[in-house]
Amino acid sequence: MGKFIKYILLFSIPNIFMLAMLEGYIRSCPNEYSIKREWMDEHATEVKTLILGSSYADWEFNPELIGDSCFNLAIPTRTVKYDCFLLEKYIGQMPNLQQIIWGYGYQVPYWDYYYPHFYRDMPSYNSVLFHYQYNMKVHEEAPLFPIAVLYTPIRNVVLKMIHGNEDLCRPNGFNPRKLLSKGANWNDQPMTVWNVEGTKEELETVYEANLHYLKRMLELCKSKGITFNVVITPVHKNFYSQTTKQQRTAMYQFLNDAKREYSNMNVFDFFSDSRFSDDDFQDLNHLSEVGANKISKILCDTI
């Protein structure tokens, strides 16, 4: 029995040590979450325009072209809840903040429903939660050994070793995407519209929860005299043609439900804007860097 325990220890201790080293290395590697948090911790007092949202803002709004003292705090797959948490975390550190630009997409009213439902059993979803806990310091607690979230950080580390830091955001928080394959029929790729399926009760619960977080942001901005600008980002015509009337109605109703109480919210709708052509998109519902620069210039002239 003693020999068995000895063998177990001899096998376990090196593995635990290696796991601890891997954990430390993963946590020390820069990523978009940690870079944006560190920038905000040092420069929040300078910000006059703050960009929030998911990939619709992270990849599509270039602070350099929108105006001085603008920073992009958006992150792909961001839900309304975490936008609210981050605004509440930093707003006290931004005495010069004048306006919010919030990137808004087709599925946002139900994002908390269908994003976890699609990804909750995948390492990528656990990785997102870990990033907000550890890298953005939204929650105090963070797992010591996040075995379930190792896949995405390890993949990112490998990609960084191969390609360098190409996928990390710029100092102003902007993280643009190039056109996937210039000259190819990229717009014939499989449809990416996600039409939410769920019971009426489930969808209503998520809708109301997201509306609650949006109203929390609007109330906070109203109390401090900050303008809240919602920007519905463009989608390719092939994407728009396959959206459903029900989902489009929910997309606009969600904003109308908030605006009835908060007049400090402005809505800028580019959803089916004809000014954006094939070359402006990197996929069916995200702008490329070319398109991002175009919409950023429009916002500079509009907001």
C-alpha cells in the first residue's frame, strides 16, 4: 500500500507542478481582455467617448477616426450584462466622459439565451467567463486551475507564437478584421443568421433581463449627463434577406422599450444601409477594416 501511495505521489507531483506553471503562464500572457483592462486602469480619466458592445463594436468602430479621447472597450461575444458591469466599474474613474457608443446587433435582445445555449458546454464559453473574472476583474473570484477554460488560451498562445501579436487589439482598443479572401465569393458562404428558438417564457425572461441591464446603463448615464448612442451596425444584403420579421421586430422593440423611459438614448440605424458594399464586409454580418473605417467616419460626422 505504501509503495502504491509513493507511486501516486511520484506521478502526481510533477503533473501538478506542470499544471501550475501552465496556469501561471496562461494568466501572464497578454490578451485583448487584459490589455483593455490595463489601459482603462491607467487612462480612464482621459476618456471622453467610450465604446461598448460585442464584435459589432470591437471590430467595427475605430476610435482614431471617431474623435479625440475615444477608447474601444468592446469585446467579441459581450453580452448586455457585462457591458453594464464594466460601465459601472469604470464610470467613477471617467470624470470627462461625455458619451457612450454602444454597438448593437440583430441578436442582442436574446444574446444571453442563445449564446450560453450554444456554447455553455464548450471550453470557449467557460473561457469567456474566466476572462471577465480574471483579466477584466469584473468578479473577485477566479478558478485556481481553470481546466475547462484551457483550450482557448492555449490555442491563442500557440497562434501568438506562430503569428506574433497580430490578433491583439491596437492601443486604442480597436481590433479590426481584414477581408477574409479578397476576390473570392466569400458572400456565398453558409448563412450565419441565428434565429433564436425557445419557449415564450424563456425568451421573455432573457429579453427582460437584458432590458434591465440596458436601463441600468441608461440610468447611470442620465444621472451623470452622459449621452448614450446606440449604433445598429450594417449587415450584408444576403444576411438581411434571411433575417426574420419577428426577430427584426424584437431588435427594434428592445430599443423602443428603453427609449420610452430614457430620452438620453440616441439610435443610429445602419442595419440595411445601402452605403456599405461587398468590399466593406469581412463576413455576412461584420464589417472589414475598410467598412469599419467607413462607419467610423460617418459616426464622427454624425455624433
